[in-house]
Amino acid sequence: MLKKTRIVIALGGNAIQNKGESGTHEQSLENVRSTMKEIAPVAGSPKYEVAITHGNGPQVGNLLIQNAAGSAQVPAMPLFLCDAMSQGEIGYWVEQSLGDFFDMSGCPKHIITLLTQVAVKKNDPAFKKLSKPVGPFYTKEEAEALHEKTGFEFKEDSGRGWRRVVASPEPVDIIERVAIRELMKSGNVVIAAGGGGIPVIAKGKRFEGIDAVIDKDKTGAVLGSLLDADIFVILTTVEKVLLNFRKENEKPIDTMTLAEAKKYIKEGHFAEGSMKPKIEAAMLFIGNDKRRKVLITDPKHFRSAFEGKTGTWIIK
């Protein structure tokens, strides 16, 4: 039996909610459906074992807004539980959309969303330096009042108001990694570690949730490494990685080595919170394994990029 190529595909926020949209169920389902139309031929092929992960920024932010608005009537849920809720929400959209395309093509594969816990270290420096903004914007007075009431930390965000900030620790393990691997081997497409995963810390032999937001691309890289995947795909807002982004001498990259990636990061080509963490995730996934490679492109070009016609490929 020929060895199947194992792929982890990370969906960016634009695969779920476009800029300017309010994030209704109908809008989100339609956006996911457009992305799944491109992914379905690869995910459904018997040549590939596929896991799909995704971001959850707008969705978990909306849950936090709902928490704040309804807290006088129902208890607000902690952030790690909102992460779990969003995994189910987005997993449903992916299952519905990808399942439709599988049915139309006669693909026999099943699609499974697995609530996924991602372990972080309790002493990660990120827990002392809260930096990741989440949830709605507040005035300074509102933020101070909420800090007094809840103990949450708030910071001013780019002149737009004050937002709650949480830790963004490094992912160190995927608790359900064995189950994910076995489900993939059995011919299932697995949706896992969404939103960077549900952050947990060790408590004896078990784990407990902790309020944090883990970078989804880094979690995707760790997931890919633990699954011993061959290809890690990062779907984002650009067809190719660009040098001198939005400048007159902007230049697309077809292929990039790890050495070149390090050089470009040092030269400041990739912005924090934008392309830089994606390049760092690619480097983390590849490591010293010459077999592994990373594809970065946008959802609508996924199929042509996967065939080597566009996108940016990162290699050892």
C-alpha cells in the first residue's frame, strides 16, 4: 500500500468572515463554503490524509461581547470555554460545507470535529506580559470599572479604545494528538485545534483550562509536527508572500528557503501580527526535516497553488 501524503490545512480568518461583514451565520457559512469548494478535491482524495484547523478571532470576540451584554442575566463563561464553543461553531460550518461537496462527488470520507485541548506551560512568560487583545472596545472609564469588578487587564488599542488583553503562550502539546492521528488513518477528515486550541495547563495527571489565546498558526505547526505531516498549508489574505509589502518595490515570492525566511524576518519584511507569525510557524513546522514543506496562499488560489502554479512554497 502506498504511503499517503499527510496534510494540515490552517484556515485564516478571511476563510470565515470577510472585512466589513457582521459575522452572521449565513455570511460565515457562505464564506466557509467557498473555501471548502477549493479544498474538497484534495481533502476528498484517497491519496491524502487531511486535518483542518482554523482561527476564531471574530467568533470568540463575539462570544465575549455576548458575555458582557448578558452577564446580568446569565453567568459569563471563561475565555477557554468560549474557545471550546467557537471550535464547535466553526467545525459545524466546515462539516456542513465540506460534506456537501463530498456528497456531490461521491467521496466516502467522513468529517469529524474534535474538541482539542492544547497544553501550555503555566510559567510561560506570556502570563506575566498580557498582550493579545480580545473582545469589544471600551472607553477608559468602562475599562477601569470592569478591571475593578473582574480583575481583567485592559490596554489601549491603536487609538480605537480599550480592550481586554490576555496571555498568548506558546503551544507545547496537543492533548488529543493520538485520537486525531488514528481518525485520519481511518480515512476521516479531522477538524482539530481550532482557534489555537483550548488552552490547558497540567494539573496532576489531568489538565485544566486557563484563559489565554494561542496563535493558531503556531498550534497548526505543532499539530503538523506531532502528526508527522508532509505539508502544512496556511491560508491567508494574499496569493503569495510579499517582500516590501504595499510599497512601490513590492515583490511576490514563489519559493523561500528557511535561511531566506530568517533573513527576510531580520530585514523587517514581515509585520508582527500579520505575516511574521505565519513565517515563524512555517519554520517551526519544517525544523530540520527536508521532507516537510509549507504552502502559503489565499483560499481562492488553494487548488492552483497546491498544484505548484502559484502561492509561496517554503522549504528547508
